[in-house]
Amino acid sequence: MTDARAAAPLTIAEQGSFWVGVERVERPFGTVATGQMYVQFQIPSERRHPHALVMVHGGGGQGLDFIATPDGRPGWATDFLRRGHAVYVVDRMAHGRAPHHPDVQGPATPPPSYERMVELFSAPAKHAGYPQARLHTQWPGSGEVGDPALDQFMAGQGGMLASMAETHRAMRKGGAALLDRIGPAVLMTHSMGGAFGWLAADARPSLVKAIVALEPVGPPFMQMPGGMGGLDWGLTAIPMAYDPPAANAGELRRAPYPAPGPGLVDAVIQAEPARRLKNLAGIPILLVTSEASWMAQFQHATAAFLRQAGADVRHLRLEEAGIRGNGHLMMGEKNSAAIAALLDEWIAERTK
């Protein structure tokens, strides 16, 4: 984005919010709503892209992760709005403005601790032991407990549903309902929200024009700690449409995928001949990996899984594009605008 565009007044043609995925359930205390996903949107007066851009947050986060950075700068929702996108930011079921109650949606994990988030998000160079951690330089503050930017980030973080399968069922339902309402869209997903992209595209392939997957949860077939379950279906905890069909997850034959270089980890993908993810075929996918994130260790395996499943995927490592020092929360770090410009260029090229 040019400085002139960033400084110019922002003119909005339409903005608002709505809910999708709402269903009614009976509980001892009465009939209540559940399954709901909150969506807020802004449409610029000068719209330069034909398809809506949907931003989907990660694990214990919420849509605010895209609305502002931890140090108070406008977030990617505003950045991409200025670039001419109609922007839709969601709070997934049981996160943010889509409230969670254990008597309705079931139990949740504890919220993340400062200590854990310092290690993985804000100051891994000082506290984490993975090889890429020492390269982290882009957090907009000290990253230590007491950092006002870290307090702002932590204030929006919560637990996750204790069942990954339930989380993914809500993603599929909410994603399909949103696409049915707004029409063709580009999906931008982050971390644990990565499955939203695969599941929404599986449910509504004709309405997903591209997927920008920012360090999606992985590697393939991984299991979460604490009994949450895992990616039994490769990229998801619930079934997707494979060709040939798989009656159960056990029919997906697995094979080791050795680390292709230093600092990377061995993983598991499908054994050949691999089943294809038929509804992802033809959808451009950009898999984005930060230089200094802990997820940099295994994103190569997710890219390999997608390729062998027939997806059109490009794996973009930010350092190879000259963007250095980022951790997992790339949209909130000091150079977030430079990353947005790179992603905007790819979206424009692949969704003409």
C-alpha cells in the first residue's frame, strides 16, 4: 500500500454485522441458540476486487486479531479494505462475540497463559527452543510480561472447545452458511482456523475462489494434546470428500514424509497412490509461512499433502520474499503492512 492511500480518508459504502449457523437446542433451562458465527463486514466505496474477502481467526483468538494490531495500529481488516476488498471478519462459534457456554456447546480448554504465549508468539527468541525462534524480531513491543502490546493481545485470547471434531463441524456449517449468504469469496484463515478453509471449500467449492492459509494447523494427521482429538482425516477432524471415497479415516493410508531440510521436522502424509480432495481441485491456495514461527518446522508437510491430494497450492515462505523475522501472529507484527501487500498481489493475480 502506498503512503498516500494509507493516509487518504476511507469511504465506506456499506457496513454491518449478522449471524450465520444459528440453530435452536433444548436444554433443561429452555430453548437456546447455538452454532452461531458472528460476522462483521465493511464494503469500500471504491471496490477493486470482485470477490468478498473473509478473515478467519485461529485457536483461542477472535476476529479482533484482524481488526487491530497489539500495539494499536489498524489491522488487516482496514488494510485490505483500503486495497479495495469487501472485508468480512468472523468470530467462530464459541469465540469472541459468538459466546460460549459449557451447558450449550460443551466444555472448553483453559485460556492460554502469558508464559505460553510469550514462548510461542511474542518473544520466542528469548524463550523457545525450536530452531527458527532465534530469528524472531517483529513483535511490536518487548514481548515480555509487562509489555502493553502483549496485554492487548492476551485480553482477546480464550479457550477452545475441548473437541476438535465439534469445532470443525461448526466451521463447516458456518462457512457454508456464510458463503450461501455473501456469494463467491476468498478465504483468509489463520492457524487453528485453517480447517475452516478446507471445510468451507469442501462444502461449497463453487463459491470459494481462493484460500490464503496463514500457517494452518498441522502437520497432517497430528493429534492435539489434552484429548481434543486431531486431524484424523489429514487436514481435518471430520470427513472431507476424497476420491476414491473413504468410508472412515482409517482408510487413508499413511506414509512417512522425511524433513526436506535443516530446522524442519519429519511428518506423515498419504501413501501413494494418494486419494484426491476432489472439491479443492482448481481452487488456488497460498500457504504462508513466517520465518521465525514454530510452525515453520512443519508447513512443508501440509503443502506436500495438499499437492498429492490434487490441490493447486503455492507455499510462500516469507523470508524467500525478503520479509524477515516474523512469528506466528504475522498480521499483528511490525511489518504487517508489507505482508498484506504481498498477499493482496497474489489474490489479485489468482482471482481475476
